Amino acid sequence: MPSGVTTTRTALFATRDPRGLMFGGAVRACGREAAHQEGSCTAWARPAPTRARAAADALMASYHTYEGWWQGSRWNSAAALTALVGFAERTGRHDYDWVTARTFDRNDGVFPAGARGSDPVEGHFVSRAVDDAAWWAVAWLTAYDHTHERRYLDEAVTITDYVRQFSDPDSCGGVWWDRSAPTRTP
């Protein structure tokens, strides 16, 4: 601020992506006393009108758009997608609907190489970790309920058929978590 001035105004910038192609914008305030002095800034903040929106924005902050998934284990991406679709269902918002399609399109057939438990031969969001596949069945069924796109329902059925192969009648309806464990058929 110039000497003697007690207030000032800075340019305003939009913090939301109007086309819904990226996650919500981030803002921070920066300043310095004089042109020749070092400045400082506040921490980055993501303005959100509700806690639910803030949570959805936080999930999207760690989404890898190119790969179409969240870093970490396979089931984490399925749980994150399920939560994001649940947010859309409950709020009626469609900002992140593109994430469902992107995740499916980028990963249908072969889940990202190097993902823990991935088996690039199988595809269809299944792997030797049967419980991870079950998380994906939930994610795609939730996506179908929200979008009514048949491909998500078909994927959920394919995964469920896969998981059913590992049922264990001695566990009251449970399944083996890993397909390398002995399987028993009813």
C-alpha cells in the first residue's frame, strides 16, 4: 500500500472452475510493507460453502486426472469415487460427474500398472485382492444409481460375478480377501 493509505483493494479472481473440469480453486493473501522488502503469504485455502463441498474438493485435490485415479491402493480409489458420487447424489451437484467417466474410461480393462495388487491380465477392476474388487463393485453400482449409465451397472455385475467365485460357505456369506487363498464352492 502506498504511504499514508489505510486501505487498498486487490484484483478479484474466480475460485471455481465454471466448466467443472478441475477441482475448486485455491486462494491465499500475500503482502509486503514496501517494494524492496520480503513479503509473506497466508496458507492456501479452498473456499467452500459447506463442509460436504470442502470434503469433495479435498478428495479432488489428490485425484490424478491423467491416470484417472487416486494415488494409493486400489480400494482407496474405489472408496473415494463412491464418496464423490455420494456427494453428488445428496447435494444434487454435478461438478465432479466427469470424474466417474474419466476413472472408468482410463482404467477399464487394465488397472494402472504398479498399483498394489494389480494384475494387468485381468482388467475389469479386479485383481488378486478380492476385497479390492468388491470395493469397485460398490463404486460402479453407486455410479450407475447416480448416472443411469448401463456400462457402470455391467461393470458392477462383472466384478460381483468374479467376487462370488471366492465365497466361503463357512463364513456366513463372506469371501476370501485374496484369490490365492483356498477357495471352497458351496
